[in-house]
Amino acid sequence: MQLFNEEELKRIEEIKSHYPDARAALLPVLWMVQEKEGWISPDSMKYAGDLLGVPYEHILGVVSFYTMFNKQPRGKYHLQICTNVSCMLRGGYELYNYVSEKLGIKNNETTADGMFTIEEVECLGSCATAPMMQVNNKEYYENLDTNKVETLIEEFSKHIK
Amino acid sequence: MKIILKEIPDLHRIDVYESNGGYSAFRKALKEMSPDEVTNEVKNSNLRGRGGACFPTGLKWTFMPKTGDKPKYLCCNGDESEPGSFKDREIFEKNPHQFIEGVLLACYAMGIKSAYVYIRGEYYKWINLLQAAIDDAYKKGYIGKNILGTDFSTDVYIHRGAGAYICGEESALMNSIEGKRGYPRVKPPFPAANGLWGCPTTINNIETLANVPEIIKNGAEWFSKIGAPKHPGTLLFGVSGHVNKPGVYELPTGTPLMTIIDDYCGGILGGKEIKMVIPGGSSMPPLTKEECLKANMDNESLKEFSSSIGTAGVMVMNEDTDILKVLIRIAKFYYHESCGQCTPCREGTGWLLRVLKRIDDGKGRLSDLELLTSVAQNIEGNTICALGDAAAWPVKWTVKKFREEFVKRIPKDEIDVPVLNKVHSLR
């Protein structure tokens, strides 16, 4: 397996220089893997292990510990909806249930066409702008309600087609 | 009184920050002050950590060894994963250079050559914002080799987390930087002796460090006179829940809670009454309505109500709130986030959640309330890190302060045989 190109390998060398021990570059390298592949497969764990001199078992332990590392492929749009207290008080569960019903999927499930995954997540530090949703570990969509989330999902569906 | 979130347009830009006195404290320290003088200034200011434990920052810095060949490290804790906390992202967005200047002053004071800023993985946007600010500071010669022509050199790196509440605990955070599972470490040894890669390390919260430049610029005495004497300065209060204007408000410590809610947040949503307020992020014991009317928002004052300032994440709940449902959500969070190392926390958080759910399902018994307290007390203090306490406190204190809310959910015809109950809970 050769996942990274020349430029990316150079970037990894640069990241390694931030730390006295190359193994510390594991989290950044796993982020790069996920960015590229959408998830972290056993093969890419082995590949990352070879790059950094870390045993596969250690990487498996790390990947399984952190919730943001995808242990299986996700939909093209990974909808992460917070239901922790501050969001819950402002309708986080209503939002989550609405999206879940609309797409016909439950927590951590993906639609049959592979387009959407829904996940109930813990507090994302967006409490004053609750309820909220993060998409693909990146963009925050805040101050949501069922109308706004419906528009968003329609918008995403257009991009897919 | 604004120390961090000043109302200056475009303050996030390095040129705007500089033209408003930015990096002058760092220049002053490099030219006129010895590292110990910087530490002493911070110590005399009585600045206390903003991450929840309120430990005196200057004192923490003095724990770092002055001799020895081992490299020393600074970790800046921007994990911000405590539910109800969202203040550090405001600093990354609005005033990142003041935080960076604080990092540089801390590095200078402690003789540190590498600083790692640990930011939760979800803060993708804010990681990019801070990285852009760090890049600008490198370009201007504030970070890097031979800073501003002196022999002082230091680097600042961002380390992105990947979704684990526990990594906000300082020793778990260090393991996460080292590329490991975020397991808290047994203390002692303490980080100042044995931290990152076995080297002396100091861990400070983002907001704590952002205060430092103003302390160096204006003096310890100036800072120590702001707000509550034993817990001086300002706090970034992150108010969420049932208020009209939720948001981050920088106010002096000791500001009355009701001033924050009524004067700054526009009162309770829909003109309702308050039922409960969690004053400092979800792990802090809640306040009843009567307590809210009397509470001042600093650590010493909140002790009176068996609570604490935590991360100053104020969660406000109105009279219609189902306290049991809120507590179940909090218990679910700690059950999910327990790292699993210590039995009392790994098992106890699940027990708390299941007993609370049993009450919600209408199958509770009066003795469940004692059971919840007992489980909570057997977690508290019996774990490697404070996550155990964080899981135990809200349950213990909510059951104590809002007992009626739970009693009314227990069927009247229930047979309350403590022994049977014990057998049940063991199943």
C-alpha cells in the first residue's frame, strides 16, 4: 500500500520534526489518512505504522480510543448532531430525531445510497448557538431548527447529484 | 472591564494587535525582565487557572526545575470538551495573538523551547484560525530562532485531538500528544517533574495564558484588584440554555449570577422562572433558584453552595425543565467518556446511568436515591483522574438539592425493600 504521494510524505517529515519522538506524529498522520480515505482501514493503519515505526496493535488501540476516527466508511455527508445538555435544552433531540426519521437511519447508520451517516455526538462547544450540527468533522452549522436542517440536507443532496 | 475579548475591530489580525499594544509585554520581558521576574509578576497577580481547578498559575510555573539538561515543554490546553464550555474558541477567533503572546511569555519565564497547543479535533475551523495567527507571528519574528534578535528561541505547534473528553485532563492530554490512547497518568510524578516524554512540563489553559500579557503590561497589582480578591481578573462566562441572549461574556470574577443572566443575557427565555443553573460546565454541582439569587461567580463564593466555578460555562434551565432528563443526559456523557482504566469510574458511571433511567422508566424506588448517592460517593476520590469526581458530583448534588424532582417520579405503590433493591442493582 502506498497511500501518500511525495508531497504528503514531505509534510509528514515536517510534522515529525515537531516532536522529539516520531511516534507522536501518529494522530496527525491518522488525520491525513482519514482526510484522504474517509476512514481508517486496517491496511492504512499498517501503512501508517510502517511510516512511523509504531506497531499495528498500538495504532488499533489509538484509533479505537478516539471517537472522531472512523473505524468504518461513512456516508459522503457525516451529520454529527449534538444532544448534550445545552443543545438538548434548545431542541437538540428534536433536531436529531427529525434528521434520523427523514433519512430513515439510526445512530451511526448510513443511508443505502452511501450518502448520509447520522451520529449523535457529545458537546461540540457550540452551546450558545444550539442546537447545532457538524458535518464531516469540519463545518459547524449553528442555531438550527428542523426547517433549516431540511434545507441543508436538500442542499447536500444536490451536491451529490 | 475587558482583558481578553476587547472591543477592537479585527483584533485577530497581527497588525491590528500590534498597533493596540500587542507583543509589547513580550518585548518588555525580553529586554527588561529576567525569566524569574516574569514568573513573580504572574505569581503576585494571583492569576488562577481557568480550566476548572483554579490552581495559582505563577506557583505552578515555579514547580518547573531551573537546572538539568532535559528539554522542558509547555502544553496549552484547548481541549475545551466540558459540556457547556465554549470560551477558548472565542479567543482563537477574536484575539489569538494575545494567547500566543501569553505562550511566549510562559516559555520565556520557564525556559521552554517547544510549546504544544492541544485543540479538540472538532475545532477544525479554529485550529486553522490559530495556525494562521501562529504563522503570522513566525513571519514577524515573534516565534522561532533568536526571537527579536535575542538568544531566546521557541517553537509553537498545534496538536489536533480526535474526540475524547478525557484528553482535557492534563496527563491524558500529554499521552495524546505522544500519540497514545488518552489515558490519564497516575500522579505523582507530577508533570513539572515528569511530563511529556518524561521531561518537565507545564500545562495551562488557553484563557489562563491569554491573561498573562496584560499582567506583564499593567503589573500584578493592577490585575489582582480586578474582581474577587481571592480569584481576581475576569472570566469568559459562556452562558447557554434558557436565556434570551446566550453567548460568551467577559466580566470580572465575583459578578452576581443574576446580573449575568438578567443584565447581559436578557433574562430567561419566554419570561419563565429559573429552576436550576449549572455554574461551571456539566461536572459542577448545580444551583437551586434560591442559590442563584445569592450566588457570586467566583470560586470562593460558589463554595458556599458546594459548587465551583469550573470553566465558567453557565447552563441555565427554566421552570419547565425535566431535571431527571438533564441528569440522565449528563450521566450518559460521563459513561460514554470514561476512559475505562479505573473500575469505580468505568462501572460506576454505568450504574448511575442505569439507576437514573430506571427512575425515568417509572420503575424507581425511594432507596434508589440513596443508591445513587452511594455509588457516586464510591466513585469520587477513588480514581486516577478527576473524571470520576466530575461524573459523581452532578448526580450526588442534583439528587440532594432537587430531591423532590426525583421522589415525584417514583411510583407511590412501590415496595421499598432495600435488600431486594441491592440484589436488583447487582444484576
